[in-house]
Amino acid sequence: MLDMDALLGQVVPAVSAAAGVYGAGILTRAEDEAADATVRLGHRLLNRILSRNPRPESVVDAVTDLAEAAEDPDTVAVLRRQLRRLLTEDPELARELAALLPAADATVQASGERSIAVGGSVSGIVSTGDSALNVQRR
């Protein structure tokens, strides 16, 4: 059985990022090649969600509200609730969305000069740069 909280933990940020970049136009916008991977993923997820939902109005309204107030945590909560309801009612759609997401144990890779990649949590200082002064107080 799918962990609904884990699934929503990946789906909601991706759809939120897409709504934040494109606004309400995300509902009709063609995929933009210049958009980053998260936005493209959010767009694909949202297209799948809307195409499989017999009553897409609630999700459309939630995405529209989120696009207008992306920083408001209540709009994210409304989207999350609508998606939870939909995915609970349609476990096959939940499995399809899970298959579109990167594997949980995906390799973390940094690229570029002085890049840092973290594949889990960090308990100390992570720094890069010339003459950096790092102080950690406990």
C-alpha cells in the first residue's frame, strides 16, 4: 500500500512550484522546455491528475488559489486536501503518480564549481567559498 503522506509530500511541492511559476496558466500551458525539472514534473503530475479526475473543478480551484497566493500556507493545505481526497478515491491514479516521481533513494549529485550535494540531513556546517568563516554555536 502506498504511503499517502509520502506521496503527497512529493506531489504537492511539485504542483505548487508549477503554479508559482506559471500562475493559473499552468492549467492550460504547454510544457516549457526552459522550466526546471520540478516545474516540468509538477506540470506532468497536474495534467495526469486533471485528465483522470471526473470532477476536476476542486483541484482547478485549489491550483488557481495557490497561483494567486503561493506564499499562503492555507492555499497549499487546500491543494493537499483536495489531492488526498482524489488519490484516496483513486488508488490507481496514486500508483501512476508515484511511478512518475523520482525514486526515494535517487542519487544526489552536485555539479558546478564548489557545489555541495546532500542526500539526507546535515547536522553541521556546509560551506563553500573563498575565505569563508563558519561558526557553529551549540
